[in-house]
Amino acid sequence: HTVQAIIADDGGMTTEEVNIHVGFHIAPLLYVANDGDDSNGGDKNHPLKTIGVALDRAAPGTKIYIRKGDVFNIHNWARIKQPGIYLRPYGGGRKPVLRGGFLYCTTDDVRIQGLLFEGAAHAVVFAGNTADNLIYNCEITNASIGVKLNDANVDDAVVAKNIVIKGCDIHHVQHYGVYGKTNGFAFLNAKVREYSSHHHGIRIASGQR
């Protein structure tokens, strides 16, 4: 947009006109639905079909909307590599289901909201040197480990930092609800239930919290 500023003297006579160019940054949007096509543009009327392709196309700050009521099979894992990515549901019905694989986050300022993860080794893995990431209002079930924060033996200098899990229901996991090592971790209004009696709901580094 161009804004024109007119500068006048005390008598109201124009002394100068200045054109100011104003840019507005709008985060890109991508939509994903079972009846989409990965050759589409990714807008709401022409959604993509797979979450992996949406993540590959995403620029920093992209909001990825995943349609409620749909089930998405993830083969092995899908990598979140751009900062500021926001994954959330749209439409009506139950949470969108991500099945069989996990989201592998290798960047910062990621928001994962309102998704159901089931039947995977992990639901979400945060790599080392990542920071300020949030999982909100998600359900994780039938996994080996719900959320994994690096490996427990990773060096302190490269652990994931400031990880928040809020409003999530993690249940029927084979080992741990949350496991790993982190510098800055919050578990807010969330719960881990129905996990193996030989393990712990939350295990951070070598201690149980």
C-alpha cells in the first residue's frame, strides 16, 4: 500500500508531498485434507493431501490447517524444519488423526495444537538445539513414548529448551508419556495415564518429575 503525506506551512500551502510505501506481512497458509492433492496450491479450496508435503512446502511462519475428522498416515516421520510453524485443525468433527509416524521438530517457535496422535513409536520428537516449542490440546495414545526430548545422554549444551506441553492427554503408552533431557520444561493442565507400571509418566534426564 502507498500512503501519501502532505506537508503544509502555517498558511495551509503545500510545501512537500511524500509517498510512503507500507508493507503488510501475512503468514502463509496451507490446508491439508484427505481428499486433497499434493499437486494443489494448498489453499482452503485446493488443499494438499499429506502433512509431509505441507511441511516440505512451508516457509517460516506458515500456518498449516489440518482438517478435522480426517486420518493421515505418516510413514516413519515428517520433519518440521522451518521456524514459526503452526499446525492446527480446521472444520468440524473430531481431532484430525496422525497415525503410524511422528513429527520430528528440528527448529524453534513451533506450535502443535488440537491433533490426535496414535500408533507410533513417538508422537513428537524435539531435536537438540531447538527452543520455545509448544504442544497444546493434543491427545497421544498407543505410542511407545508420547513426547521425546532429545536422548537422555545428550550434552547439556545442545538439549531442547523451553518446551511446553499444555492441556494434553497422553495415555496408553508403552514406556513414558514424556522422556528425555531439556533445559526448561513445563507440563501444564495436562496428564499422563495408563502407562507401563515398569516406567514413569514423565522422566526428564535421570530423574523422575
